[in-house]
Amino acid sequence: MALQLDDVTLVQGDFRLAADLRVAPGARVAVIGPSGAGKSTLLSLIAGFVLPTTGRVLWQGQDLAALRPGQRPVSILFQDQNLFPHLSVAQNVGLGLNPALRLTGADRDAVAAALDRVGLPDMADRRPAELSGGQQGRVALARALLRRRPVLLLDEPFAALGPALKVEMLDLVKDIAAEQGATLLMVSHDPADARRLEGEAILVAEGRAHPPVPAGPLLDRPPPALAAYLGT
Amino acid sequence: MIRPISTLTALLLPVAAAAQDRPVLTVYTYDSFVSDWGPGPQVETAFEAICGCDLVFVAAGDGAELLARLRLEGATTEADVVLGLDSNLTAAATATGLFADHGVTDVDFDMPVVWDDPMFLPYDWGYFAFVYDRTRVAEPPADFPALAASDLKIVIQDPRASTPGLGLLLWVKAAYPDRAAEIWQGLADNILTVTPGWSEAYGLFTEGEADMVLSYTTSPAYHLIAEGDDSKAAASFAEGHYLQVEVAGKIASSAESDLADRFMAFIVTPDFQSVIPETNWMYPAVTPPGGLPAGFETMIAPVQALLYPPGEAEDIRDEALAEWQAALSR
Amino acid sequence: MAGGPVAVTRHLPGLAVAALILALGLGTLAAVLWRGLAEGAGAALGPADLQAIRFTLWQAILSATLSAGLAIPVARAFARRRFPGRAALILLTGAPFILPVIVAVLGLLAVFGRGGLVNGALVWAGLPPVSIYGLQGVVLAHVFFNLPLAVRLILQGWGAIPAERFRLAESLGFGPAEVARHLERPMLRAVLPGVWVAIFVICLSSFAVALTLGGGPRATTVELAIYQAFRFDFDLGRAALLAGVQIALCLGAAALAAGVARPAGFGAGMDRPLPAPGGGVWLRLQDALAIGAAALFLLLPLALVALSGLPGLTQLGPAALAAAGRSLALALASTALCLALALPLADAAARSPFGRWFEAVGLIPLATSSLVLGTGLFLILRGQVAPAQAALPVTMLVNAVMALPFALRAVLPPLRDVQADYGRLAAALDLRGAARWRLLVLPRLRAPIGFSAGLAAALSAGDLGVITLFADGRSETLPLHLYRLMGAYRMEAAMGAALLLTALSLGLFWIFDRGGRHGAATR
């Protein structure tokens, strides 16, 4: 059983995107391609922020069309605006357990444990503005950890981080996805990220999202559209 | 003292206080009649002492709004008596067909005109006049042309929105039937501004913004009697002064017909009439046995009372209004 | 945008509020028109009515343009300067908007009137006096009333530009001209049209101000023509027709503004404090001048009113205090109701694809003739319930609905920002319904909600109880007490009551406004 985009097309004015693909459970998939091709849109289709013009998005054979974004088996991290600035770090993480923030003692322990897991044990009472960019990403990851959704979508949340920090975050994401057996889809414009993920890659180019193939061979022998983007 | 709970109750249940067992007489009137300083409270006490009933005043704006409300309600009105129309409104009020004859006869009115309307019973009256401050205006004008020729600034009320405003319109028209437009053109540069109601105009006057204000010959009596201030006076005009007669009428469909009759009769008795001078600051329709309060004798006595008969006032006001608008819009 | 099956149901509360407003605005108008036709009156507009429409439009355009235009430098000065007493000054300069009309007019006359300070100074200097009466007076008074509203709404727009953008501007070495071009003008483009329309529509239904300062029948407004049709001619058909014209003008202006306005799209910030204000001597001088001139213009009449009210305070009896208590209770109830109506409507306006329609509906109460509204309600409710018994709920509802457009104006732009910045995140976390209000909307909108509540409370406390048809003459509010004192020659006591009323309104405004800004999520 898997995540499947069954003959999906999306038309928004001049923009078109077609996808007919499956992602295996537990897979780690990089979504690569030229900017503006529709990498983020692909994630939005899965997360439910846009509905396909035709075709279906399926999870374990079930059409997701009727489900709101928050009801889907999906957690998503955006490029920015992952945290509410007026809520504390612990509250932001707690939203992952209960959107109404009615937390039990056990929930609070879970929040603390999740913050521990992402390496922010002492930050529970801070406001997001007091954190660095990398720390903000970790808070969002801690929340995703608690939501325990089988699909984790990353829309370049670490794009603004330095190379060492980014590597660190990628490894953390990989570990967490592995622990939870989650399927991971990550948009990136950096081929190194795709290699580092040690999984598959979906190429989005020229109005089409291609089915996932192993990332290493794809990057070693890129098709023309990818080659143009990579500059090889 | 403020008692929050009773205040809240009064707010929530405005009519809950009405006694259950006594008959209720509902009298529609204008707002200033029922205020703490108006005749309402004393009239209510005096009538309830003899009627074995609950007298309930319902206040609705001014006289013209009172009539409009009555027209909206038609025959289903809750009113038993309407008190506060004036002589300029009685023709329209008669036309509604809602009023019955008052049946009060043999009243010896102390009024400058003969009154024999079987439907509307006068309770007070007064003359419109320009009121000024003696300390600021040494020699008041003696007629409209003199006012127009002076540098004095006056505040008047809009005839479309105010009873005194309409009174002035008819005053000029009655004094100068063929020259009203000309008089208004002469007055145009004296008119500082036109206000929606009497209160705004009088406020501008007491704040010193205007030299004279359109009000009543009896207005200085308030300052004299209540404030001990004799600086205010009304200018006596040679053309005569227009009269305002305030009347009450009985609603034909009243469920408390006998009680309404008793109230109509009560209106012209000394118990009602003696309240009028120092609350409404008007002349009572029937001078009470004790005479007028000291101070009223110093008010000017106009040489001539001007008043259109009810039907004529109705017919002439549109023409007079058009003249007024044309003259002041230049 | 998240579509799907829930898209319609989540706007149900907003739809219900919109329906209520339409029923109040247009339903009452229809009731009056219906009755007018039943009376057999031909509803046609004459040349005098057209003249009234022309004058009304002209003065409203002038008043709105001047108020909004003059508010920009004042709001900018307040936005970029920090000085002791700034908060108090912002509060006090807001006062004219909540003053009862006659009080404000007397205050203005004490400064600009025939015997006022300005003419006193002119005569002393050997110059000819100027007259306030006429179009200039009407516009002056409308600017006096509405400049405070414009300043506050625009100031809020400044506050909504994230500090990060100002920091960026500073780091790029932007001067005032560049800041204006890249930050301030886009913000003004988003905020100003709404402000202009709100003031335009307020001035559209002006009656007492326009008449008292207009100097005569030249200054006849549509609202006066409605009043004339009702009480002078008892021509309900014409009254309804004129009221319809007023609403049509309002919606026309709203459509115009919607065409001009562009969302600023600054994106979200991290609620960081603003960088320290910079600028050279000239900029400081310019700001000091703007604040000083506005304060003088707005506060001098206020101070003179307060001064002339002091002696009258001692003449107020228990009735005045009871009336004040009643006004207070009424204001609090109306405020709660106003927020309960405004927030769902704003939410629908911010999130629905038909948001502009919700926004336009929110303007209708401003353009509604209170006379036609009261008469229509009276015609509709009569037979169902005794007018005196309906007095309290009707007054509460009407006050709440009349304050709603201001609440909407204050709440809607920041709500749109919240939706743009955090709508996706909220949807991803399934944050919706009551939890979305509690954890996202209310914390981020504390300041504008507090401001709206303050405005609603102050406006309701200062309201005369427009609906005289429902009045029972006994449960007296403070404004009615004031007018009754005036009507009974007691001008000095009336000025005392005016001072008490001003203090009450301003106090209510201050408490809510401060409560909103204190600990607010955003500046």
C-alpha cells in the first residue's frame, strides 16, 4: 500500500502539472527539478491545499479528496511560517498532539520528550522570535514527530540554513522518518541533498512529475531536462 | 443613589411597574413633557391622586413626530389621549380620523384668540419671539425690516425639522402675506445658521455665538424665575407675534374612553394648569386661581396675535417653505 | 486554498450576520416603502432632492478626502516616534470621534465660531473675521470628527508592517523616500481606500452637523430630506426612496474602493520590536509639527467643552448618575453583541471567495438612515411586541450594528494578514473552529479587537437612542438626559452632563483599547 497519484492533472491558469506515480511506504524521495516547475505544487496536492483538476490522490487505496489538509495522513513543513510567533515553543509543538491545545500531563511529557529528541530541551518556554533559524526548524520537526503521520512532506524548510547545519537537520529528518516508518518527500534544489537522502527522486519538469527512480543513477545520468537544470 | 439591581430591572422591564389591578390610561406626548423638569411628573401625580388609575406617558420626539407615530399606528394605537400637537398640526390630525370630540364645554380660556375646536383642547400657548441678551444688545429691533437692516446675527430652526422653525415661517408669512420672500432675503445675512431643533439653537445663543435666537416670549421667565437672571428679554415686534397653541385630543378607539374623558376634563382644571408656567414655560390655557407666577408679568405683551386657522396653515406652509428655501439658498 | 466540502458551512455564521444586516438595512427600508405605497403616495424625487444629493456627495467627498489625507502624516509621525505621553495623546486625540454631536459642535464653535478663539485672534490682529458657517464649517466639523478614526486605522496599518521589513529597509540604507515607496505606499494602498469609504459613508448620512454648521437650506443633506419627508410631509415612499439612494451611494463608493485597494502582501514577521526611530532633524521637525497641529486642532475644542462643563457637574442629580449607569450597561451589552457580529462577518470576508461582498454588506449600517431603520423596525415589530418592551433589545441591537462597520474596518485587514500568513499552517495542523479563534485569531487580533470594543462601547454610550419610536420616556440614558436638560433651558447642567458623558465614553474606550494592546501579540 502506498501513496499514489492516479492520473492527476492540475490546471491553474497557464500552469499545468501532470502526475501518475506511486511512492512506496517508507520510501525517502527527493523532489527535484527546475524552479517554477511545480515541486511545491506537487506537495500541496498531496497535503490538500490544492485539489486536482482531474485524477485522484490516494493513500492506501483511499481517495483523499474529501479530507481537509489537517485530516490527511500527512505532516508538512513549509519554507517559512512553520510556527505561530505568539505561542511558546512548547505550545507550538503541543498543537501536534491536540489542535485545541488541551494537553494532559502525559501530553506535556511527550512534548518535552520530542523537544529533547530534536535537541532543544531547554527551549520550551521561549517564543519563536528568540530562536535561530535552525532551532525553528527543529521545533517544527518536533511537532511533526508528535503528529505521527505516515507521510512527511518537506518543502525546503532548511533552504536558508548553512551547509553544516543543513546536513545535521537532514540526518535528523532521516532518523525520525526511519524511527516512525514514515514516507518522506522532500523538495530540494540542491542535488547534494537528494544524494544525501540515499533514496529515490521524483523529477518535476516540463509540466510533469515523473515516477520516482533511484536518486544516485538519475543524478549520474540525468535526462536532458534535468541536465539543463543541473548545468551538466 | 444608584442601586445597580433596581437600575437593571428598570432597564429590562420598563413597564413591569404598572399596577396590575388599576386601569391604565396611556397618553402619548412629546419628550420634553415627560422629562424631570417638564410638566409630566407633577401632572401624573395630580391625576393619579383622583383617578384611581395608572397614568402612563409615552414620549415620542416632538409634536410632529408624535403625529407621525400616530399615523403609523392608525386605529390600532395604544394611545387613549394624545397631548402635545399644536395648532399647525390639528388639520392633519383631524384628517387621520383617529380623534373623537373632547366633549369639554364651558371653558373660559385665557387666550388671545377664540378657540372653539370640538376635537382639540388647548392646554397651553405662547408667542414665538426673538430672545436676546440685554447686556449684549442695547436696542433690539422693533420689527422684521429693522432686524434685516441691523447687523445682529440670529439663530433659527429649520422649518422642516422643528416646530418653532415652522412657527417662524408662518409668522413671516402671516405678517407679510405678499412680501414674505423679500423679508427672508433681507434676513438672509442676519441668519448665522439654521439648526435642526430648538435645543441646538438655544445652546448657540446661551454660548454667546448668536445675538438673538428664535424662541418664545416666555423664555426670559425661565432665566428670571429659575436662575434669578433678568438679562434675557424677548424683542417685541410691531407686526405682532405668531401664536403657538398646544392641544390635546382623545383617541376615538380608546378602550378607556371614560378615563380618557376624565383626563381631558382634568387638563383645563387648576391642578393641571398651575403646573404649566414653571415647567413648560408657556402660558396656561386657563389661568389658575392664584394667577401666574411672579415674573411672568414682566414678559412682553404682543400688540397682535397672529395665527392661521388650522386648514389654512396646512395649505400655506408648502408655499412659505419654497419661498424660504429660495431666499436662503442664494 | 483549502477547498472541499467544508467550504460553505464554515461561513455560515458570517452568512447569518450578513443576512441580519441586510434584513435590518434593506428589510426596514422595504417595510417603510411598502407602507408608503399603501398610503398611496407617489414616490418620486424632486429637484430639491437632487440638490440635496449633490450637496451630500460633495461634502462627503471633501470631508473623506481631507480626513484621510491629513491623517497620513499624523499617523506616520505617531508610528515612528516614541515619546513620553504618546499613548495618552493617541487616546485623547481619538476623543472627537466619540463625542455627542451637539457637544462637539459647541466645542468647535468655541474655537472657530463667531466669538471663538480664532476670530478673537484675527480681530486682535486687525484682520477680518472668518465665518465657520457654510460648506467650510461642515467639512471642518467632519474632519474634526473623523480625523481621529482615520489616524487610528492608518496607524494600525503601520503597525502591521513587520519590523523585519523596516530592518531590511534600514540595512539597505533606505531614506524616507525609499521607505515611503517600498513600505508605506503599498500599506496605504491597502488601508486607505477602506478608511476613505468608511468616512465618506459616515458623512453621507450626516444630519445635525451639516445642518447646524451648514448655515441654511443650501446645506440640505439626504438625511434631512428623509426627515422632512417623514415628519413634515409624512411621505413614507419618498423617505424610503431617499434612504435607498443613500445606500446605493454607499455601495457605489465601496465598489470604487475595492477596485483601488491592493493587498500590501508584506508577509509575516516574528513580532520583533521596531528598530529605533531614525531620521534627521527635518524629519523630526516634520513629525513634531504633524502631531502638534493635530493635537491642537483636536484637543483645544475638547478642552474648552470640558472647561465649560465643570461648573455644571455640581448641578447633576441622582437622575444623571442613574442615566449614566444605564448607558454603561447598555454600552457593555452592545459591545459584546457588536463583537459577536463583527468577528464572524470579518472572518467570512477574509476567507470566503466572496469576501468583498461580505465587506460591502458590513458598510450598509453606516449608510442606513436611522429614521428609516427605526420606522421600519417599528412597522415590522408592531403587533408582535409592545414597542416599549422591545426598546432595550432594539436599542442594543441597533447600537451594535451601527458600530459594526468600524469594528469590521479595524479587524478585517489584520485578519486578512493572519489568513495569508498562517492560514496554511492552521489548515495543516487542523486548527479550526473554536480552537482556531482561541489560539490563532484572537491572540493575533487582540489590539484591533480591543480598539473595536472600545469604539463600540463609546459609540453606544454616546448614542441618543436613535429609535424614538420605541422610547418609553422613562428609562433615560445619559445622552437623552443631556438633551432633556438642554430642552429644559438648563444649558449649564447640560454641559456638565456632556462632560460626564465624554468622560464615560472616553473611559470605556480607554479600558478596552488598552486591554487590547496590553500584552497583545502584535504591536
